[in-house]
Amino acid sequence: MEDYTTTYRSEFSRSSKVCAWCNRAAPRGGALKRCRGCNATIYCGRECQAAAWPAHRPVCRNPDPEASGSSADAAGYATPIALGRAIREWAGFHEYAIAVYLHSMLRIAGGVEASMRERRVFLFFLVSQRTPEECASQPADGNPATAFILKEARLVREDFSSTYKREENLSPNADFRPPGIPEEQAEAGAIPVLWIVNGATFMVTTHYSMYSATHHPDDAPPGDAMAAVFKEMSQIFMTFMNYGIVLHPPENPRGLAPPESGKMVQARKGWRWQRDRRAWRTVKELMPHHGITPQTPFSPTDLWMHFWSCEDVMHMSVAYESYTRWSFRYNIIQPRPSSPIFIDPSDRKPRKAVPYMRCPNIDAYIWLSLPLPLQYSCGWVGLERSVGLRHGRRTICRGHTSQVGQQRRDSAVSPRQTVREWSEIHKYGLTVLAHSTLRLPRGVKANLRRGRVLVFTIEPSRPTQSSATPENPATAFTLCAIKLVEAQHAPSLPSHESLELSRLAAEFDEPGFRGDSGSDGHARPAGYVPVCFELGSAVVYTTQYAIYRASHHSDDTELEDKTIRVFNDVTRVFVTLINNGVVFRPPSEGPAAPLPDVGRMVRGRDGDGWRWQWQRDPGAWDMMGMLMPLQDISLQTSYSVTGLWARFQQW
């Protein structure tokens, strides 16, 4: 860093009326004073001005025209102050993209906390779009969002204590809160960014808030595939900035929609932002023109969703099925041209397997395929309803190959405890599936009278991981099949388990789905159905669910074909949402509310350390409704996801 010996501290914060040294606003009844040399930089008093003078002196005045040829005017600006203002304005327009870029790079470099601990600093090398000739012939009145091109960014471990002081008093320039971070979680710190333009001998400094990862240790290695996602994310956002595309936060900052894209257009008074929805579709086509090679097969919007849910998708599997579509964590999977080709027996069209990411203990790319389509079969020996989510999977791990269906080897937590935790989290969604299953064949009362048993067949969603990388309990298992069987055909139960309804009735405090019949809060259930959770070939956990009759139809009403299709679609939607980690809760407005509350499990820190918490995500309904058709998850009706729920609840 010997070449860059001085810095130019510019007031980059949202409010420019702050001291350029301590970043504090003027005291009440007082005023900030401007430097007499440049009449641009302001300070709160003589003490701050004196402390900032060694760094401010080289840019305060420019008495030597010949000496200035290697700095500001070489970038197309008359003075360092003018150049600093242009950088300030450019970085202000692109502050959201810059913050995303920084978080992506820090994830690759080993985590936010490590960079804070080692006092790392970002160096951003810019190239001005203005030439000295343009500076002499015309003022700098062009598009401020295209004033510079970001050529390179480095994360270095240099000691800037001689020029970078009072960092505890500096407020960040952009408060981008990355995916999955609870609102109450404080930032890990602010990382400095030093802007260097055309090799100038001074730098502009800014600061950005950084947040640690929540769903796994911040210093956990991302793995090659996940690192590729982060790297391409940074390349895409660099391309956005270099083409003058200005990103604004999405309307729902906690949802999965990508940031709003637009351009700056000249208005009567200055420049204004105008939305441009084409930017996300064209940005990847622009990258090769800058010598940037795509790292993944995903589209930019898909990469954003991967980046948004990156903390939750670190568990994968290898699929050897014929189908290549997959529903998981809202991700739209795109094929890679070099992928092996599979044949879909239903349409004889070639399809390509999809490479995905990997958890830290997997040494190979992950090839995915979607579960089989929805199937419905009815037999007299045992009524069996299969939702068709079985898919044979194997996982390639370090040193060995194992079946995913094997029980976890974690001796500290038994399979029964893990399954019970998963079922408690998804109780509302599972009770919806129980009602849709029991209402179809002959009605609730007939199934309860015959003592039929509901069997949920599940399998682990990921291989065993060490305790250092805690797993999301909402995605611990995949729901593969739902069966309603006669009591004599129910799976054999462990000797220590019992289906005594009196004991199971009070086992859970969390209420499940009660249908429209439970809207008054005092309706009694029609009965209780025994529920078994089958892991592999063994029943590891049993419970019971309260079942309610329909309120607007007779329980033994013969169902029309349209109603059966609605029930089938409700089953497909809820299985897909549960397997994607969406957690349903009873409606906060009461059982008769239009929609149940939906959210995700996120890992936050409290007084007792890290723990999983439910976080509301109202956009899950609409987002899944949009993504299911794109993932080839077909429904038998034309209703929306919310429309299906309304017809099922009020049936």
C-alpha cells in the first residue's frame, strides 16, 4: 500500500450535513463550518479539522497544475473535490448493488466475522468514463450512474490505522440486510471500502454494514458450488453497476423477489430513476462482452433466490431418476448444456439432469431430479393414497457412498426425537393433509369408525452433518407418501409405542387445522385418527390428529370429480410447501381467516445462544403459486394456490 499514502474522506452518508472526520451532525443550535481552502468539506470544529488535515491537505487545494495531471484531472475532473463528489454520487446510486456485492465476496472469503476480526479492507478500482479533454470542454453533467466502471475489487489485510481512524464513529453508507437475518439482529460491523480511480494518489473511503450468517457458522466453508453462486452473483451485480443499472430494494424486503431494476433518466430537474424490468433478463448476455464467464447454469433471478436462501440450501442429494424437475426451497433449476441426458418415459423427450450445490462434506456436483407426478389409487384391502414424492437418491460423500434413507448416525439425538420435532413444526400442514386424505374416501366419520391409520412415509432430506453445521429442523425430512390403511395393515409399531388416545390427546399444545367447522373455537372434533411416521421400513414415531367434519356439506356426500381434483391439488401444494421448508401456523385472525399464517424457520441469536425461530413470510403463497408452474409441478385445476385453499377450507 505504499503507492496510496493519502486518503480523501468524503461525507458519503445519506445525510451530507455531517462532519467529514467524526461523521457527527451539527449540535442543536449550532452549525458545521466549511474548510476555507476548498469550501466543500465541512467539520464540526477545529479539533476535527486539525485531525483530518493530514489526509485532507493533498486534496484541499491544487496549487500546482503540473502535479495534478496524475490524479483528479487524469480522471476527467478538475479537482480532487469534484472527483470525490462524483464518486460519492455514483456510489450513492449503486449502494444496494454494492452492499450485495460485498456480502457475496465476504462469503467466499471465509465469512463476515473473519474479515472483521482480521481488519480486512475492500479496494475498489474504478475507471472514469470522462477524459481530460471532456473535462476541459464540457462540465460533468452526464448520467451520474454511468460515471465510472468498476474494473476490480480486492479484499486485503492491510493496516490502515495511519490513515483510517475513528471508525467507531462512522455510520455505514448502506444498510443492506442479507437474506434470513432477523430484523432484531445487529450488524457484525462496518467494513471500509477504499475507492481508487485511474491510479490516483488519493482514495475515497466509505463504510458498509455487514451481517453474519444465521443458519450455519459464519466461518463455514461454502463449498465449490456455493462459492460459484456467490462469485457469479458478484459478477452480475458488477455488470449492473457498469451498465448504469440502478437497483432498488424489492417491495417485500423479506421475500424472494429480486431487487427492482431501473435506469437514471434526465428530468427537468436533475435525474430520476425509471424502472426497467428487462435488466434482469439481459444482464447475463452482457457479461461475456466484458470477459466474464458464467460460473453456474442459473439465470440471474434464480441466482438471486439461491443467494437469498443460501443458508438453507446447503444440503443436497444425487438423484438417478428419469425426471429432471425438482421442487426445493423455491429454486427454479435450469439445465446445464454439458449435463448427462435422461429420457422421460412419459413423453420420450430428452431431458438433462441438473447440477446443483453441495454441502461442505460432499466432494462432487449434485445431480437432481424431481419426484414422480401425483398418483391416486384406491384399493379395498387398504386405501392407499400416494402423493408420488418417492425418488431414489444416493449421496456421494467424502470417503464413502451411502444411502440417504439410512437413519442418522447422531447418537445424541434419536430418530424419534428428530421426527417428532419435524412433525411439531409442520403440525398445521400435516393436519391439513390428514383432513384432505380422510375426506376423500367415504368421508371422515366412516374412516374413523373403521379405525384406519394414517401413515406418513418420510426420509432424511440430507446426509448426516457434524454438529458444527446445524440443520434447519423444518427441512430435516422429505414427505414421500401418505397412506390411509386399515388397522390390520398398519405398519408394525415399536413395543414402547402406544396409540392410547387419552394419552395422546394432550401431547401437543400447538393446534392443528380445524377447518371451517372450528371457526367458533368451541367445535368438538369428530374423532382422532392414529398417525404413524415411517422412516425407511420402521415406524419411529406415533401420535394422533383431531379430525373435524365439513361444515357446509354432509360428511358422506358423494364428491364430484371437480371437488376430488381440488383435494388432490391441495395435497400436492401442501406437500410441496412442506418439503420446501414452509411452515404453517394457525391463522392469527382466527380459524375462519382467509389464509393460515406462513413463514420459515430462521436461525437467530438470543441470550441463550443460537436457536431456530419461526419468521413470518406472507409472500410464500404468491411466490409458490408463481414458481410451481415453472418447476413443472402441474395441478389438476385452474385455481390459484390461495383459491384452492379457500375452496378446501370452506367445503
